Amino acid sequence: MKPQINVARSKSPEELHTQLQELSQKLEEVEDEKNSYETLVDIITQHSTDLENQIRHKNREMQTYIEQVKKVIDAAIAVKNNSFQPQILSDVAARSDALGELAQVFSHMVQTVKAREQELEKLLQAYGRFVPDEFLQFLGKQSIVDFQLGDHVSKEMAIMFSDMRSFTTMAEQMTPQENFDFINNYLQQISPEIRKHNGFIVKYIGDGVMAVFPDGVDDAIQAGIVKLEQLQKYNQSRKINGDIPLKIGIGIHVGDTMVGIIGDVNRMQADALSDHVNLTARLEGLTKYYGVSLLISGDAVQRLSQPEKYHIRFLDRAIVKGRQEAITVCEVLDVEVEPVRSLKIKTLPIFEEGLQEYSQGNFAKAIVCFEQIVALNPDDKPSQLYLKRIQSLLKNSIPANWNGVWKFTQK
């Protein structure tokens, strides 16, 4: 049997044309679909790029934000360390958001606080002129605001009184303003030496100064010597200006003294209270009587840790008015100007001999000693004083049981 062969029917041109058109249409549809996909991909790619850029921008903003927040934190630490400077937050304060507002408020607050601290510091410095730091430390106080009425410390300490000679006479020739200027200028010359030698001024008494030295007599005597040296320099400048030289007297004693705050709740002041304070004031007053610049008590001499550093001359045993017991009065020769100082040291053995004869009632022998001293040193006021005192004793009746102690009837 022969195989059958299927022969495809040939299509007409019209059918082929129609089929070609359909195929072309499908191709166009496929092409359109492809273009749509490409457009979609482009859109997605663009959006992805934009989103990535936005994320990067936000990251940069966040990084900047974090850095600027850290600046605010650093600024707070700087305030704590007292090293804050306004420019630290200048770029943060320029922001227009909440962080910028925070930086502005923070900077303003810090500057306000610093201004108030500076004002407070000025006030404390001003108060310190009335109540020195040494006084605060002595009473164990951190600040003047810690003071309470009655606060005090009681211990043995050296006490110093100093006073200007003939100030009243000088003041009569000056206006009130000139008086204040003169006293302030004078006190500025001598007061610093007290602080330099571990003392502090308790109070000013007109042209006088009352000071204490908690660490002992050596500080007080050294301060007194330097004060008088400063006065000599000050007098040189006054002499150049045609002004008369100033003279001061200094008295130093030692003993248990109470230093503290007295007054009432509305008006308080520093003061030192004890019988030793009163005695120191009397010693200072006696500098006029003996004609010397610096007197110290026998108790003060005994408390010196290095008495060999000074030239000290025993002057008298005396009972000041209002007291029953005699005190030993001594002169510090180191404050004298030359040649008086050298002459007083040279004649010291003769002076001591004269005092011994005087205390034993051997007035004729005492006169010989003191006249010998005055012949060598006419400026030795205590020797002149003893000559006058002996003449007065010889002229009047010598007290019974004479032992050389002189009793003052006036302050």
C-alpha cells in the first residue's frame, strides 16, 4: 500500500496579509509592554536613587545633630570646669530648631550665671576688706556668710597696738578729706607688713592699728621692726615733699586672748578681748613716756623662740594705772636709726648697771651711769628719763620699801 501524503493547502494572499497584520500588532503590543517595563524600571531606579540620597542626607543631618548635641554636652562639662566660652555653641545656636533654641538658652543662662558669680566675687572681695581671709581662717569659717554673733577662738597669741604720734595736732591743720587721705595713705604703708608676718588686723582705731599674731611673738616683733623700717622710707618721701616726718609707737604683749565677733544681729564686727589686750594698749601708750618706738613686755621676751636675733634692753618694772601687779617693760633696739642704735647697744652694760643701782636705791651711782650714757648718746631718751625721775625722787620722799618699781598714776 502506498503512503498518503498530506499536502497543505496554500493560503490566499488575503489570508497571509491578515495574519501578518495580526503578528505585527502583537509585536507592537510586546514592544509597548517592553517600553512600559523599562519605564517602570527607570522610575523605580530614580526613586531608589532619590531615596538613597535622602537617606544619606538624613544620615548627614543626624550625624551633625549628634555632633552638635555632643557640643552641648561638652559645653555643660566646660561650665562645670569653669572653662566655658560662648563660641563653643555658636554654630549650634544658629540652628532654627529646638536644639538651636536650647543652645541659645543655655549660653544665655551660663553668661547670666557667670555675671552673677563675678558680681558675687566682687562682693566677697569687698567684704574681705572688712573681714580679712586670715580672720575667716582663724575662726574656721569658709565665708563671711558663715559668721554668727559670738563666734570666737580663744588661745595664747601675740597682740600688737600701734598709734601715730601728734596726729591730733596735724589733723587740726587739714580738711576732713585731707585727714582721710592722709590716714589711708599712712595705713597703706604699714598695714601689709602685719599680713606678711602671719598676723591679721583686728580693727583700725582712728590712726591706730590693733593686730594679733596667732603663731607667736617672733612674728609680731619682726612685723613691728619692718613696719618702722617702712615708716622711715615713707618719711623720706614726705621730707622730699616738705612734709614733717611721722612717728609711731608700737606695743607688743602676749597672753590668752579671745578673738571673735561682737555686736548685735544687725551690726557685727571683729574684736579681741582680754586683759592682755588692755595691757598691750597701755604698753603702746608708754612709748610716749619712755621716748622709744617699740616696747614689748617681759612675757613677750620670754616667749621669743630666738631672742638672740634681737637687741632687747630692759627698761623698767612698772605698775600701770588700774593694775596691781608690776609688768616688765623692754625696748627693742633694732628699730632705731643709726647712730642711735649702735650707741644704745654699746652702752647697754652701763644702762643695766644704772638700772640695778636705781632699783637698789643707790641713786648717786645710778646718776653717774645715766649721765655717762647721755654724754655718749644725747638721744637716749630713757636715760634722760631716769635722770629726771631720780631727781624727782630725791626732791620728794622716796617710797617705803623701795624696790625700783614705778607706779603710774595716769594712763
